[in-house]
Amino acid sequence: MSDTLRNQLLGLGFKPAPKPAKDARPPHRDGKGVKPPRKDGKGGRRDASSRPGRGDAGHAATGKGRGAGGKARSQGDIELAKAYAIRAQREKDERIAAERAKQEEARLRREARARLAILIEGKALNSDKADIARHFEYGGKIKRIYVTGEQLKALNAGELGVIQQNGRYLLVTSALLAEAEATFAPCVALKVDPNAPVADDPYADPKYQVPDDLVW
């Protein structure tokens, strides 16, 4: 097209045809364009993330190590839990055994007291005419029983004795005292050995004075 015709067309409002865009692709080695990727997957650069390497092996090894460690820790936790359970069961069994022994002891004491009550029923020698206080130590405290003069002599000679039943102190013969001791030993409150030194039983002397304001 001549410049004159082109100018006339532009004057009539026609726009010039756009120029074709340049190819932005880098030229191929042979100048014919970019070489397409190979269909067999072997051409071009591989993604580093798709290549197995030392990093993957390291991660695998690390994961394996962590798995083994976690398994070992889990096994240790299980063994520890078993040990705690065994100890808790043993302590429970010990408490149960101790409670059973305590209950058995209480049962035996009740039965012994019942036999003692039957043994001494109606056999106490306490007298309404007793006016002499015979003191003695029992249960870590000083106790007393009132006797007559003759009973005091017999008591200090070991011919009589004192037993405790339900808070009361009963005067009994030495023979009955021996039976009571065999039945329930804690009931024996006073058992005098006439051959023992006087210092072993200072309260045997009827002249032994006790302050009036002492609480018995």
C-alpha cells in the first residue's frame, strides 16, 4: 500500500492494523522455539522434592527412631502402671488383713469377757462392812478397793486378789483369781506375791497415807 492511499484511509477514520506480538518464549537451541518436555518423563529438570535423597532417608530414619522411642516409652508407662497397680493391691490386702485381725481380736475379747462374767458370777467377796481402803496400781493409775481388816491381811498374804469387771473391782479368792487370769488376763487388777519385796507394792501397808485431795 502506498503512503498516499494509507494516508487517505487514515483520514477516513480507518485504524492501522495491529502489529503482531513478538514471541516471548526463549529461543530453542536450534532457534525454532522451546523444546517440549519429553513424554517419557526423563526430559527437563526434575523437581527436587520428587527425588529421593539423603534428606528423605534422614526423615525416614528420624521417623523410625521416633516410633521406636515412642513404643519404648509406651511400654515403660505400661510397666509402671502395672507396678503401681500391684503395690496398690498389696496395700489393700494388708489393710484388709489388719482389719480382719483387729475384728478377730475384738471378738475373742468379747467372748473372754463373757466367759469371765459366767466364771465369777456370785463369787465376789466384797463386804458392806469393809471400811479400809486398799490402794493398788492398775492401768497406769492408782485404784482402791474397800476391805475389812481380815480381808486386808488375806489380800496382802496373796490369799485373795482383785479383778476388774465393767469398771468394778471385785475381791475374789486366789484360786478364782487364777481361773480368771487364764480366761481373760487383763481383768487381773491386783495379785499379791507375799514373797515380793515391800517396795514392789508400797500400798500393801494399811498405814500408807494418801492425800485427801488426790483424785483417784
